[in-house]
Amino acid sequence: MADMKAVFNVTDEFGIDREQISVSLEKADPGAVTLADDGVTLEITVPLSVTLDAFEKTLRTQLHDMGHKEIDVDD
């Protein structure tokens, strides 16, 4: 549950629809964020040996690197 909360904490900042996110049920190092073959769905693997705080920072960076931008929640 905490893993999903961490994922959604970050992806919600980017306005990514939760229906476009697939999170592996198993943790595995080093973790991963990839775009599925459909070109829409983000496939996320939470790392096994990294804290959730560190994972959130890494996930945020990876989403930036994939071209995603945070949304302005004040608009």
C-alpha cells in the first residue's frame, strides 16, 4: 500500500492518469520506469533496497527525463 501511495504521490504531480500506470506487484532492484508497447502506459517497478523517499525522488527524475512535466495545481 505504501508503495502505491509513493507512486501516486509523484505521478499525480505530473497529472498522469492512474489508469495509465502499471505497477509490478514484486519489488526488484534497481527498479524501473518504462513506457509499455502501447506507447501510453507507464510500467513501474519499485526497487527492493531503496527507501520510498529516495524512490520518489528517482521516479520524479525519471518522469522528467521521459518528457513529463509537473502540472500547476493552482490553475
